[in-house]
Amino acid sequence: MVFLNILIAEDEKDIRNLLKLQLEQEGYSVYAAKDGLEALEMMQDKAIDLAILDVMMPRLDGFNLLRKIRQTSKFPVIFLTARGDDMDKILGLGIGADDYLVKPFSMAELLARVGAQLRRNHEYSSQKPMAISKIEYGSLKLDKDACCVYKCDALVELNAKEYMLLKYLMENPEKVFTKKQLYAAVWDEDIYFDDNTIMVHISHIRNKIEKDPRNPEYIKTIRGIGYKFHKQKEIGL
């Protein structure tokens, strides 16, 4: 059985205890905090799946607590508060809340909303993003399924290491890599790192894909650091 962890931040003791009791009866593991700062402390060593936050709390209110949560976490957050003003709802949802329930509330409705948010989050998290099989920048196209590179629709003849090096750079456009980082990524080792190996392979790739290898459009030299792939217009298929 998978136990889901729910964090409650509520300064009213009776409501906090009632929520904890009801949620535990539903099979959840519940961590209850009396204010926003205590809730933040609990998050340091707990894997939280959903949070229920009051808005008006001492030391750190619900809105500011949510702002801090959203700096590092994406789990669902439900506001449970006596503040039912539309502007408060708009603010809460605008800074990252997933639902907003006004006191007095129905416990059955709250439990239903908790279940719905957890299901939605699980379905979203379990969806794997579609892999991009082709990367295209300007007139240069890399087909990962076929392990081929084309320049102006003409096949570019690359050896295995040249292809892997170019693929790594194209998958990380505009990111600057040192020669040692590229060697470790493509040769899968850095113990026998050879600075000249990267330089030679980059030179060979430029000769095959650049209009003018001495003034490259794609693989740029970052003086004193290494190389980066300068992206043109991108098309991911």
C-alpha cells in the first residue's frame, strides 16, 4: 500500500485536529502545523504529496507560505480559509494554488477535492513526455532514430564519436561545455581525458557542417572555457 503524505497548516487547533483525524481515517499520513513556519520546517524532511493551507496564520501566512513552496515543489495545494473574497481567490490561484475552499466547509467536499487533486497529480506525473526524435536548427537536422545528420537535406558523413558529440551539443543548445565535460559525456570517462581529442573532433565536425569552419555558425568556441552549440530556428518533431 502506498501512503500519501498530506501537510496541514492551520492555526485553529480544533480545525487542525479535525482535519488530521478525518484524513487519517481515509488512510493518509498527516503532518499538522500550527503556522506557516512550522509547515516549512516539516517540509524539510518529509515528502509531501498535497498541502491544505489556511490563509490567515501567525509568523507566515498562507499566501507567502505557498510562494515559498512553489520555489521548489509542485505538489497540489488547497487553500482552506474564511476569506471568501473573489480577489483573495484570484490571488491564491494566481500564485500557484490548485483549489480554494471557504470556511465553513463540508468535510465530505474537502475529502473529495483532496482525492481529485491527488488523482490529477498522479496522472500528470505518470505521463511521460513524448521523446523528440528530430532536432532541427537552420539547415542542420539530426535524426536520433536513424542516427543521421543532414545539412540542407544532404546526408553528412560522421563517424560514431563525431555523431555523439554533435548530438550532445544539439540536445543542449546555448549551454557552454568545457572540453573535459564533453569528453566525459561522449567517451563516458574522464580519467584519460585528452584535450586534443575534443579539438580534433570539433574541427572535423565543423568541416562537415559549417559553411565556413573558420567562422562557424553552429559550434562556437568560448575562449578559455570550451564550446557551445548556437541554435538557429528549432523544429522538434
